[in-house]
Amino acid sequence: MQNNSEKSTALAGIRIIDLTRVLAGPFCTMMLGDLGADVIKVETPGIGDDSRKYPPFIGDESAYFINLNRNKRSVTLNLKNGHGKEIFFDLIKKSDVIIENFRPGTMEKLGLGYEEIKKINPNIIYSSISGFGHTGPYRDRPGYDIIGQAMGGIMSVTGWPGDPPTRTGTAIADILGGLFACIGILSAFIARKGIHSGQKIDVSLVDSVVSAMETLIQIYLVKKSNPGRVGNRYEFIYPYDSFEAKNGWVVIGIGNDKLWREFCEAIGRHDLSGEEKYLSNSDRVKYHTEVKEIVENWTREKEVKEIVDFLLSEKIPCAPIYSVSDIVNDEHIAKAREMILDIEHPVAGNVKIVGSPIKMSETPAKIVSPAPVLGQHTEEILREVLSYPDDKIHMLQKKNIF
């Protein structure tokens, strides 16, 4: 059997021109690069991706940038210059995908919008990520993760009753936008086999969050009532919540009536398993405050590990609430699942990054190269991909095209 280093990758032979910066777009192209695509990151000369200046830093290098931009090659290119555009168009002819996350209209002003690009390469898959999308009355508004979270609705349901609307702890609008763009790009590859041409993919951060709101939107559509903030509990199942322990917190997920009866038996509350008031899930949701008190009367007397070990031995879904340090030191997550990996960066040295969550048996995701230094691969790509002669490369360099 082949080991992972010998196996091919799922997207080998696919070339992606990456004009994105910061998070949503780079997260998308990071996944595509991990799956084997040749990702050419086009950056502004002397400046580069904004996130190169984002903390935390290892020396002068941004760990934020290093984590999101592995498996990519960096080209610097002045796209406002005629020679720069000429190089870009040459790259488009030899590429499968272009992805950008500028405000709608920016690429068109540069003469690089989809309608222009598809004239050069009709098979191109052109993916755009923006705050509000390329259609609709809000299309020209600026979009950041917090705006996607605000208008996508997730902030209205995140937090505790009576507290202000709360942003999720991670940039979930950007991450969702990157995921949906990745799904769109991979779907367009499949569609291209049938229609023999590329297409434009238009992903909005707000749309992405709205999609992830799922059943919460159905509450309003069916009941005409706005869901509120309910803390860590789930509105449709109970007990499905966080509970205080003697030395921290645990989550317990009782997903059905059978599990509830088993939980009651496990904690020695045989009287509760047949209690009509809590017999069905809908009743437990109705009386969730009482049920929480019952559960916490048990959990508060025990330490986190004791609770988790005991309930898992009884096949009751339960887990500790991990901190980041818990994650990076966890035997299963960090090691067995390879979600924390070591790479060697040309400037920062040995760096730990987050691995790929996509595990594939025959075409595994791989991290084969660290995030590039700004413009590190410009001459390499001009020479190897575009077959430019050395004299032309030197001329372009003297004209500050890259």
C-alpha cells in the first residue's frame, strides 16, 4: 500500500489564480492547495496580502498569513500596468480558476471582470467572494466578516438572554464564504465536463451566514416569531447544553427520549426516567430551566474529567469544553487526526499550523510547501509556466512590473 507521501492528490494538474487576501478567499484556496491544486497567489508588488501584517508574529513573519497560505506560490504583479495585465492574461490562458474577493465592480474597472476574462479563456471558472454578492441593492456596500455576521443574523442569536448581540468567537462569515466558494469551484469543474465551458461563481458572506442559520429561520417563517439568544442550549432538544462542573464546564447532548432515560438511570435518578413532566423531548424543552437545575445539581459535585469519563462509559454524549491549549495538546485531535502540524518556513523556521480536516484514503490532502515570501515565485512562474525568456523577465523587472 502507498503511504500518503507517495499517493497522488485529488486536484493535481489544476491551476488556480488567487487574487484574494486576508481570510475568506485565502481559506478557500488553502483548501484547494491542500488537495493538490497549483495555487498562484498574485499580490501587489511591495505590499502583498494585507494579512502579511496581521499578528501574531514569528519574528517579522505573520503566523496568520503562514497558516492560511501554505501550498501556494507568490507572484507580484502590477495589474494597473499594461505589461502586468499582459502577464496576467497569459496566466489566465494556462489556468482553470480565478478567484477574487474585491468589492463588486473592482475587477471590471481593471478590465479583469468575468466577461473580459472568459473571452481569453472560455473554460475559466471565475469565483468571486464579497460581502453582499454581485447582484441586488446592497452589492456596492463594503463587506467584512462582522458585517456578514450582523446582517446574516447569527449575531442576533449568539449570546445569553438579556445580553447584547454577540459575534461568534471566530470569523465564521469569512470561513463559510470560503467553504461555499470552494464547493462552487469544485461543482463547476464537474459541470464543465457537461457544458464544456466555465462559469462565474458569486458567493456572498451574508448569504453564507443566512444559509448556516438553517432551522432558526424556519422558526420565523413558520411561527412569525424572532428566535432570541438562548446561550449554549439548543432550542429544539434538551438537555443539550453546557453544564457547570466543580472545576470547569462540560457539554451534554441528550438527543432523544431513550438517551434521557439512560442518563437518568446512569446518574442514579431512577425517579426521573418515568417522570411524566420530563418524559418527552418537547416537555424537557418546555421545562428546560428545571431540567438544567437537575443536571447541574449532579455535575457541580464532580470534576470535568470524572463527569466525561463516567458518562462516556455509559454511552451518554458528553465532552469537556476545550481551550485552544487543550486542542493543540490533544492526542486525538492534534496528533492522530493531524490537525496540528509542523512545517519549515524559509524565514520563520519551524512553525506549527492547522492541518486539513479533509481526510481522503487515495488522494489525501497534503501540505507540501510553506506560505511563500512575497513574490518568491514570480520569476519561476514566468519562466516555467509562461515560458518567458530571461531577457523578457529582466526587462519586466526593470520596469517594476513585478
